[in-house]
Amino acid sequence: MTRIGFVGLGQMGRAMAPHLAGNGRQVTGHDLVRPDPLPADIGFSERLEDLAGSEVVITMLPDGVAVRAVVERLLDKGCTAAVIDMSSSHPDDSRALAALLAEHGLSFVDAPVSGGVSRAEAAGLMIMAGGTDAAVAAAMPVLSCMGRPVHLGPAGCGHAMKALNNYVSAAGLIASFQAVATARDFGIAPDRFLEVINDATGRNNTTEVKIDRFVLTEAFNSGFALALMEKDVTIAADLMSDAGYDGPVSAAVLGYLRAGLARLGADADHTELFRYLTGERHPPKLD
């Protein structure tokens, strides 16, 4: 896999793609808007069709519908590449796309990621892979350039895992925001709250990474949109409902995300949910 096409150079894609360059690999990116600056060591084409000669095409797009549209356009141009979808797509879309590509004798791996922009820049992403043993084995050298891939099962398992992970993450996010806001109002300084909870049983990714960096600073720029979190939790809720494991917690988490999204708007970072929780678009400093 020496010729790689990378479709989707948003915040995550442009942090991931440069890790693929080198060791004889040639990477050509494509997006609707040319990144400025263009990530180091990769080329860029304004025409998706120019990626049809790639040996592997990686997609990092908003959803499975966009991924399918890209794959179908490339197939129409005679593309014979293996496809690795690193987007957050619905598992059903992944299974359908795997079946379509199999009809053309081509392999498919769904390999969504977790870790955010900082871990993407450090090539430290958790990569959740779904696909046949042969497809995932062939993709491992490419995936390993960007993080630690784990093969979870057949096509769709990667995207199912991503959705379930983000459901658990969202539940922890909301609970942590409620707790730190309550602690502050009770007279506990947020930095002391974090010092204690991160050495106690309540610690989680939000308390360890997000509150200090993105909430206390009022930066709210983690790079992961609230709309994408809502989309992933919707997928997780569907999966849990189909399996018979839905309940009041999943319904409450999804409802809270949707209410926050309606208040904050489609462009909000997911850490801005703290603003919705406190009832203020621009809350006072938390120190």
C-alpha cells in the first residue's frame, strides 16, 4: 500500500494524514476546501477522481452517507483500492459498503478513532477496526502509523465500538460537568475538585483531560463537535435499543445532548455543553 488517498482533511484528517507519508508511501489528500497550510509531506488534489489510482483510500468524513458517495464516485472511475473508513459512521452503513466493495473484489475496513486532535498529532489514537481477518491484516501497517489498532470483529464492529465508546464518554462528560459546577457553587475550587477526583474513583476522560484544558480556560476548542457526539450517541442508542439494553440513562444522555445542541448551535464544541448546563452562553471565570 504505497499510494494512499486520504479523503477528509478536517481537524482530525490533517493531523493524521502526515503520519502515513514516508517509508516509500505517497499520500494525496482531498477535501472540498484545500487546507491552509497543507499538512506536511502530503499532496493535494481538488479532484476526487485523481485518487482513483490509489492502492488504499482512507476516508475521514462526517458520516457513512458521505463515505458511500465518495466510494461510489471512485468505483465509477475504475478505482480498485482497498477502503478504510475512519469516520464515525453507522455500523449498518459499514456492512452495506463492505458488501458493495466485496462485489467488486475489494476489501473494506471500518476503523474509527478515539483520542482527539492531540493524540492524532502524536500518532497515538485508539483505532477500532472491523473487517475480515485478511482485510484488517492488510490494513494494519497503515493503521499502525496513526495509533494502536485493535481488530474487534467483522465489518461494522469498529463503528459499533466507536458509538458505544462515545455514549459512555458523553455520560461521563455530563456527570462530570454537573459535579464540577455543583462543587464550585458549594465553595470547592475547581482545581481542588480535579485534584481529588482524579486520584479517586470518579476520574474519567472528562475530569482528566477536558475540564482543565477546555472548560476552566473557557477555550472550548477540543476539536470535537457537539453535533458529532450527538450523532454517535444516537447510533449507540439505536444499537442498545435493538439489543434490548436501552433504558433511562441512555435516553437521558441523548436528550441532554440534543437539548444542548439546540441551545448552543451546530458549530458548538462538545465541551461547550458546560455553558448549556450552567445556563449561560458566556459563564464567568471558574477560578
